[in-house]
Amino acid sequence: MGQLIDRINELSRKHKTVGLTKEELAERDDLRKKYLENFRNNFRQQLDNIEIVDEPDANKQ
């Protein structure tokens, strides 16, 4: 994942300075999609591992 982010950042810096070729734009878009897919999968996994535990209310009878 680190290499993916590094390449995205590299393309971003190049875009701000000299611009990107059509191939680099396509690569950047593909890398961003992969990053978002990984992010969503990791986030979903974290949500799936959450266990909600309700404590009994001491005031209820």
C-alpha cells in the first residue's frame, strides 16, 4: 500500500509542476481507484469486527 501511495503522490507533484501525459493520467486514475478500494475494504473489515455490548441498566428492574 505504501508504494501505491508513493506513486500517487509522485504523479500528483508532477501534475502540479509540469503536467501529466495521457498515460500518466490514466495510471493516476487507476491507482486512485485501487487506493479507494483498499481503503473501503479495510474500513469494512474494521466495522465487521466491531462488537456492540450493551451494559445492563442498574436502574431498571
